[in-house]
Amino acid sequence: MKTAPAILPKNLKILKDLGEHIQLARLRRKLSAEQIAERTGLGRKTI
């Protein structure tokens, strides 16, 4: 079984910040995670 490659701390911070920015933009637009998931074709957990 393959293991996922380790994410460097610098990249982890970048990804975390990106996620926070996306969440804030979603909340400013008063959209639920379910609405975003439906519009993007992704699962709610992925969003």
C-alpha cells in the first residue's frame, strides 16, 4: 500500500492559509459548503 508523500511545514501553512481564504470568501457570499460542493462537482468533505 502506498503512503502519501509528506507535506513540508512551509507548504502545509500555505495550504492552510488558502483554505481559510476560501472559507472566508464563501462566508462573505453567504454560501453553504453544500452549495459550493454542488457547484464545483466535488464532495462536501473535499470542500
